[in-house]
Amino acid sequence: MKRLLDSLKNIVGPDAMITAASELMVYECDGFTIEKNRPDVVVFPTTTEQVSRIVDACNYFKVPFLPRGAGTSLAGGCLPVGGGVVISLARMKKIFDVDYRNRCALIEAGVINLWLTNHLKPHGYHFAPDPSSQGACTIGGNVATNSGGPHTLKYGVTVNHVMGVEFVMPDGEIIHTGGPVEDNPGYDLTGVIVGSEGTFGVAVKSWVRITRNPDTYRTLLGVFNSVDDATNTISEIIGAGIVPAALEMLDQMILGALEDAFHFGFPLDAGAILIMEVDGLEAGIDTEAERITSIAVKNGAREVRKADTEAKRTLLWKARKQAFGAVGRLASSFCTQDGVVPRSKLPHILREIQKIGAKYDLKICNVFHAGDGNIHPILLFDERYPDQVKRVLEASGEILDECIRVGGSVTGEHGIGVEKIDFMAKLFSPDDIAMMIRLRNAFNPTNNCSPQKMLPTAGACIEASKAGRMAAM
Amino acid sequence: MPLSESLNLNSFQTKTPSDVAEACDIIRHSASTLDAIVPSGSGSKMHIGYSPSRNGVILCTKNLNKLVDYPARDMTVTVQAGILVKDLTEMLNKENQRLPIDDPYPGESSLGGLLATNTSGPRRFGWGTLRDYVIGISILNDEGRETKAGGRVVKNVAGYDFCKLHTGAFGTLGIISQVTLKVRPNPEASSMVLLSLNSANVESVLDRVHTTKTRPVAVELLNRNALQQPLFKNLDLSSDYCLFVGFEHGAEAVKWQTETLAPELSDVPGKIDIIHGPSDSAIWRNLGMFQSTRIPGSPLTFKANIPSSKVASWCALASDTLPGLSLQSHAGSGIVFGHLPGDVSRQMAFDAITLLLQKAVRYQGNLVIPYCLEDWKSDFPVWGQVRPDIKIMRKVKESLDPKAMFNPGRFVDHI
Amino acid sequence: MEKDPLALHVLPGEKGFGTNVDYETFMDCVHCGLCLGSCPTYVQTGDENDSPRGRIYLWRAVTDGRTELTPEVRKHMDLCLECMACETACPSGVKYGKIISSYKHDMTRVLPPAPTVNALQRWMLFNLTPYANRMRLALMPVRIMQKLGLMWLVRLAGKFLPKSLRLLNEIVPDMEPHYGELPEILPAKGVKRARVGLILGCAADAFLPQANLATARVLQENGCEVWIPRTQGCCAALHHHAGLDTEAKKFAAANCVAFADGLGDGPNKLDAIINNAGGCGPVLKEYGHLLHGTPFEKQGESFGSKVKDIHEFLVELGPITPTHEVPLKATYHDACGLSHAQKIRTPPRQLMGLVKGLELVPLLESEHCCGAAGSYNITQPEMSRALGERKAKNILATGARAIFTANIGCLLQVDRYLRENTPSVWVAHPMEVLWAAYSGQFSPRLKAAIKPYIKD
């Protein structure tokens, strides 16, 4: 290890690495705190060449390594399982080249998602993926996990907006896939690197697509007496062929916490609210907003409010995006799940969640990307009571199993990480997983890069008791 | 010299399994005999790429064409890959939905073929390409097993995204047997604004269309030769270029955009026409079909991909190099299709293609040849300039198809 | 755990580290990381140890005994600006201020002063700065030199000064002459709408007297009778943030005495005590808490409840629209004390929006600390410089000819780093432009800034 540290020091210099135990501790977990492991060293490269040389050094000394952005993963994506070298890309935060004419930009992995959008704002553009953590999470992290966000309903997830990457392979080689020009011939390596959760290598720079801002928005707040009315509205809006920019549901319990945090003026007696946003051109947008309003009213909305100023809209979205954090006001610990169901199954899954909550005597609140069918039930508990922890784990597992049963998935945007690794075998057959392992081996044959992530290790038994874990504590 | 419409597959036997199990048997058998497998749907794109480097069988998926599940309210559809795109379109249309991908072979293409070749058309500017719509995929792998990735929900990050990998892989990594797609509602209205342009104005007009207040879903540029083709003959356009700007939205939005764009460009010399009509009207279809058109005697069709901002200058260079060239560009996306004139010699064509390829590569793009005379393929850059990431592509190929059974040699760098 | 020879240990018999804060405060942090992007030091270093989440984790670990208080831990804790941007960002409502304050207080308990500050600086910081008169006196020679146009001589001489003094020399802006002394009572203009007390501050009054003058005038203009008690002093923020509570309490009590006449229900009752420095407001508003358990507790509470930021107050009162046009492209930097600690973001913008001709353009990262942060520019010069330069870069990118911000520390810091590149940008308190718009009196620096806008 001493010799590895010396070579790392030669590469990045003493000011760009952390080796003291007390400092390394901060890197022992990310937004998922159930499992912790201290890395042996954290390095802060500033160039692709440095990343490549770091990877070389790790391979030479046979020490595992993994990249880290801002450490906001809710699935333990940044957890250094087995220790090793954490390659922090937080100092690589240059926005190199924004080409408005060709609608693309070259940026480094450590650029914070929201900075990019802020950078583009004066020119009338934005970066479409807008995960709730966008004020902190990095583009590199978005690329690794194929992040979503409320507005992916209309605009797509990260992979739909990444055109190419500069990538350090697990053997240290620097490659470029795709680029600023669309349709380069060959396999869509960019498409498969996005969302590979760091198991294919380290994405250091990305060519991303930038999106023109819509001319205008209509942001509506549908107030419903029951969750059922709200979910029926969602299916009917989608079924009617309307593609809103975003369609988000919040239930009564989460509304209370958000009101406490943001003083928006949410109706606290409502069973659920829907944030329904349409965007685009001024022409016709009111017609679209009216169609949505009438569907909501038809399904029992007791009122549909308009966020009629930009300030109100901003506050509403801020409240929505920071909902997970605000749950800290409801309980000392909570577990956020990330299931997906076909959109027409939303009323069903929410009723199931309610039943499961009652069965395990747990409070569960809901705030989620309804338009995508991406649910985020938040299970509240107190980590100091082992019995509650056990019940939360079991209830989470049951919810996710139900998602699978109705044809859904166990993660819509948080990723598998270490948290959901045991669910892979429930979603996929051994043959499917074997193909995934073959694909990983094409990029990362030694598995020295981000080991023990995404794919269950061959031969490891699947413990039902570990199903579902706390996403944040 | 005879015009060849297909790869050299003379000694290939065609097998048409009636279900997935039978297809898997065929693969397993070929695996044991080390025969090549050339996947085929309806056969509309069998001319693309190099001829296979080994003999074997053509595995035709046209009978794997069942609808598996169409929960219209979820706006997803799961079908077997051999389904004809037109049948899928018809089915979706009944629910007032669609897959907004242009099919250059309407009536012929299978969905699997469209996917394997990552085919797209004018609408890609507004609606994206197939990679944006495939959310689940099943693949018959080298061991004759059906493996899947993705799922049936619109948002899903569990496991690696094989959907992207197989889209545009030309069947070299396995056979696409089943696909789940996101679909879109049919647009309420559509319109097309046509602008006749002389060469000198193309670049500035394209720049202006880029910043127009409207939001086109298609920006198509055709040169004079292209406008003379039967597809567009009845439009009676004879300027140097014609720009087609297409809109598809709600009725009010389309009306507003149509009425806004024309005055925005009213100072450009040349006439402006407006064609109203549904999204499946002839003008849209014909713009989508140009790439697959065979101009009599034309020995070669290329597809270049360059930055959108370079379309005008690159097209000018191409026209200067080969005056008889028929060109269409999806100008918003930087894609240019060209059909060479019939009277061009092999050497002239080679020199021109080499020059245009170099220019495209300098812009970080490329140029491929979806169609040319079969015997030209030996020295023409069929798949453009090979890029350094070919190394990774080879590793992926070796890992997923270690016996090189699927379309051996057909794709990029004879992979 | 290996022992670090430099690590600090709690002496036997003493209460452990971190016991001065409710442990539940740590538990409120769910480790989501949403604070990271809001933290100027993290953004600068990229090291999560320099982020709010990291610092909470570190201090909790020290409290739990998972780690010793190593020099590394101290380095990261000391680097905190206490700008409280993280509290604004935190959706869980973690009271980060309590956690960092727990650290600061434990440090004063067991430690010598921060090693980056030398004795001379420390003396100046705590014995000169908080006393307006001493400060004014100390700055007198500089003012004269500036007046005589001899500042180049000072800057030249600066090269031969000890490093610590040179630093102070760099901070000093081009000063305007002091207004001297205002009458103790300034009458309201027109119908009297309120009677207010005005806090002049200490360093602010010495360095940038024009801001105080403008504040008083704007208040008069808005129908306020302004009382400026002669015996008022420093707000106590400087000592409070350094963990020097005894001194802080003394200053707070002194102010309670100075304003005593207006605190009760008597004829001289004040409707509000106005403060115009974002950095002082949070402490002034907390006098009740600060003086808890002292004989001044009641007065402190009354004092604190009356304190209003000038912008906050004017917007609540209903500001009178100024009539003179100020054709100027300007931008606004949110002082941390104002935006994060007092959550006052809109009122200054609303007030400046009243000025005809003033185009207020958004400033990227306007809510990021400029690096002044009280005495931070002296205790952490490197980080302070990095943040100051970043701020200056963002300001220049807007193309604005003026930058407004409502805190003395920010004004000096921004001025210092803009001066290095673009001395022509007018750095001022929002009240200054407001007063210009009320009075039509434009200072030379304002005139210089608006020059490009005046067409002949």
C-alpha cells in the first residue's frame, strides 16, 4: 500500500489525495448509509491522463478502485466494497465547450448537474435530466447511473442526452465513444456505458445534448381527497395521449413535511396532490392545461390550482425535489424505495403499499414520478429499534416483489448499487445475468473496477432477509 | 455490370422458424457446425454492409411476428421482432398512438430490421431515434437461448442496457426476438413549410431556422437533383435547394408555428409554400423514403453524419465534387444522404467519397455507404473511417459472440 | 485506531467534545448530500471533508469517539465559512449552525487561537475592528493619503510591511470622506410613519460611511424619524463567531443600554431597530438568546425582537418610489448573513427594482459566500482569496457596471478582488443607489459607472 500511495502521490501530488483515517471516514458511504467501508485512499485527479495513470497504478498493485462524484447515490453506488482507491472526480468540473448551434456540450464528470443548466440558462437552453439531487449530484454520476428526474417523462433520462464519453477503461486505456456528431457507425458503446454504474470504467468527460427551454409552462396542482382519485387521474391523462412535461404525486403525509419545510401553502387535509406540468409553446398550451384540469376534475379533484408565477413554480419544484430530505422531519430514519410499475398499475400498487404498511405496522409516505410509474414509497422508522428495521426491510422487499409481479422493475433511477443486488436474480434469469457478466467482462475482465456492484457474484446465495434496505438514514 | 440488390448470399439456405424455440434450435445447430447465421426480417436491408465472411444460413424472423402485449394506456407495446412495421403502425393507430420513427421501406421493413440497422428519418430531429424508444429487448444468443434485458416499464435502470447495444448492431451480437417499445400519441396536427432557396442562402437560413421561435420536428434540405426525383416531382420545385420544415403538435401550436415561421423568413428570396395535412401524408412519407430510393443506374448511396452547422458547406462541397449528386439532409441532425449519379465512374466515385469522408471525419463525423455495387465494396469505405473505439467493439463482439456466428464480417471493420 | 501525536484529547475530568449540542441535531442529517453544491468550500476543494455533510460526519465521529480530533479534522472544521448556505439547501432542516458552533466553542475551551492568525492580527481583529472610533482613527492616515492621491506610496510601502499588515492594506478600499457625525435624531420627511433606531456598526462605519449615511437618509425619506444613539457599539458578531462569548455578551449588553430608552413602551418607543449590515443582523436578532441567563436577558429579548434589516423593514413599511433615474446595469450579491441566516433575498431586489433605469441582472452563484465571512479573510486567506476571485469572475461575467451587496465584509471583499481587474465597477450598498435615486445626488464612483449609459 505504501508503494501505491507513493505512485499516486507522483501522479496527482500530495494535495490531491486523502490518506488520513479520520478524513477517509467521510468517504465510507454515500446517500446509502446502511453499509459502510472505508477506502484506503481518495485521489482527486484533474485530468484524464491522471485518471488513466491512477488506474494503471491500481492495476499494478492489484488494488480495486472506483469513481465517485458527489456521493449522493441512494443505492450505495459509491461504496468502496473491499476498500481500495476512490477516484473522486469532484475537481474535474470544467465546462469546456458549449456549442449552441449544434446543441451539445463537452463537460467534465465533476460538473454539478445544476451548474450546467445555470450555465446554459442565459442562452435559453438546459440539460434535460433533472434528478432531485441536481443541486449537488455530478454529471459523471448521472452518466454512471442513467439518472432520471421529474421531467424525464417528456424529455427522457440521461442516456437520451449523452452523445459520447471520454472514458478510462479498467486497464487504463483512454477511449472515446460517440462524440458531438450523431450516428457514428458501430456499436452504441455510449448507450451501454451510461447506466453501467462504474463497472465498465471511469467516464471522465461527456458530450451531452442540450435542450432548448420551453417558451412557457403551465404548472397545475391537483388536490384530491384520496390517493385513488389521484392515481386514476394519472392513468387517464397518459391514456388520453397527453404527454405532460412532468406528473408527480405526493400523498398527505409527505405534504405535511414539505409544508413544514417550504411553507408553500399545500392543502394539508388533501389525500393526495398531483403536480401536473405542461410546457412548450404558448399556442395551445392552455387548451392542454384545460384538458388535464378537466380529467382531474372528472376523477374527483376538489380543486386544481395554478402556480401562476415563476417564483411559485420554482418553489413548488424545489419542494418536490427536496421531498426526500424533508422526510427527516417525520422520522429519524427512513427508507426510500425506487420501484417501477406499468402506469395503469399505479392505483393497484399504491393500495398494496398501504396494505403492506398496515401489515408491518409502518408509516409509509409516497412522493413519486407518477407519469413514469416510478414509485418512491418512503418507509419511516427509528433505526434504534432493531424490530422496526427488520419490519422495514421485509416490507420493502414485499413492495418490490409486487412491482416485479405486475411487470415492473426494482429501480427506475437510483440504480442497483449494492442495495438491490439481490433483486437482480428476481428480475433476470441466470441466462440474462450471464450475458450481463459477459458484457462486463468485455470492458472489465479483472473486475478490479467497481467490484461487487450491479451484478450478483456468481455462486453467492440470495438471502431473502436482506431484501431491500434503507436508502438513506 | 449487374446491379446487385443484396449481399452475396448465394450459398445460404434460408430457414424460417415458426417460433422462438425453433429459432433457438437453428442457432444451436449452427453453433455446432460453426455455420454463420445471417438474421433477416423482411429482407429489405440485405444490401447493407459486407457479405458474410463464412457460409451458413439466413435465419428469417418473419414468422416471429406476434403481438405479445399492448397495454395502450401504459403507452408501451411488446411485440415479436419479426412483425412488419406497417402492421405495428396500424395496430398502434387504432389507439391513436404511434412509434414516431420514419420507415424508409413502408410496407416492407420488419421492426427487428429497423432496429438492427438503427434506421431513422426526418422526424429524428424532433422525436429522436429508435434508441430512445426501446425499453426492453429479448435476444437469441450464441448458445441458442433467449435472454432479456430492460423490461416493460418506461423507466428502468436495472442491469446493463442491452437495448442500446443491439440497436444498430446489424445483428452481429445476436438475434432480436422481442421488443418492448415506448409509444407516443399521434399528433393532433401537422404541417410542412417549404422554402425554395438558392445555394448562397442555405447556410444563413439553416442558422436562422435553428433559432426560430417555432419548434420544428423535421428540418429537411433537398438539392435540385433530389427534387427532380419521382418522389418530389409533383411539387414542381426547381430551385438550387428546398428546405422542408415540418411541425407536428396540437392543432393550435401547429397553426401558430406555420404562421410564425413564414414571416420570420420572409426576407429570404425564394418562394414559400405551405402544405397542410396529416402526419402520414405523402410529403412526410416521401421525405422518409428518399434514402431507400434507387435512382436508376446510381451505383452508390452514402450517408454522412456531420455537425448540423456544417450541413450547408458540406453539401456545397459534395455538389461541387459530383454535380449529378442527389442530396437530402436531415439538417437539424446533421445527417446527409446522397445518391451518386448513374454516369459516374468507379474511380471518380472513389475519389469523391474519399474526399467527402475526410471532410466529415474532420468534423468528428463519418460517412458510410448503405448501398453500392457489390464488387465496389472491396475498396470503398463501406463503414466509413474506423475509429479507435473499434477495440472495445471487438471485445464486446468476442465476449457476446465468441464463435463469430452472427453476421460475421458484415459490420464495421468486418467485425 | 492509530494514535496521532498531534491529535487533541479531552482532558480527564472535562466534558467530552460535542456534548454542548443536542445529539439529535446530528441525527437530523440523513446524509443525502444535497448540501454539497451549496457549500463554497466544497465547491472549491472537491473534498467532502470540506462539505457540510462531511463536517457533520466528522464532528459526530469526534463526539462518538470514532476518531480523535486530529489536525486534519480541525483543518476541515476551521475551513468552514459559517455562511449557512447549507442550512438554506438542507431539506431536512439540519441545524448546521449549532453543530459548527459546538466545534468552535469546544475549541476556545481547549485550544490556543487558530494558528493561521498571528498575534498582531488577532489584536487588531478583536481590539481595533469592533470599536468604530478606534477604527476611524486608525484609518485616518489612509484616508488622508488617498485624499492626497498618495495611495500608490502606501501600496509601495505595503511591499515592505510584514505579511499580516500587508494583507490588511490590501483589504482597505478607496474610501470616501467620513460624513463626520450625524445628529442624534434625524427628523422624518413628510408625515412621520415610524420611529426607528439605527445601528451604525463598527468597521462598516469607518470603512464605508456613505452606506450608513444613505441608510439614514433613505429612512428619513420614507417618513421615519431616526434615532442614532451615541453610545452604541459593535454588534458582537465577531466575538460570538470566534466562540468568545464573554466579550460578545459585553457588547450586546452595551447596546441594550445604548438603546434602552427606545426598548420600553415609553414615549421614545422604537418601532424598529434598523441594521444595514447582513452580517450583524443574525446576532442582533438573537440578543435574547445571547444574553440568556444574564441581567440583560429581558432587554436583549426586546432588542432582538425589534431588530429589522433595512430592506426587510422598508418593504414591510411600503417604500416610497424614488423619482430620479439611475441608468445603470447592475447585479446583486446575496450576503450570507442576509440570505442564509435571515432568509432575506427578495426585499433588496424589490427595493432596487423601484429605481428607474436600474437594470438588475442575475449573478451566477449570487448566494455563494464571497469569502469575506467575518474574519475569515484573515484566518483563512487562501480560501478567502479563491472565493473572492471566483466572485469577482462571476460579477465581471454579468457585464454589470455596479455590484450591490448589503454587508460590510462583502463590500470590502468584492471591492478588493474587483479592484485587481476592473476598478471602474461601482461596489456599493443597495441603500446608496436608492439614496441616489431619491436625491439625484450621484457620487463620483456612481457617475463613472453610469457614464456609458448616458447618451449625449
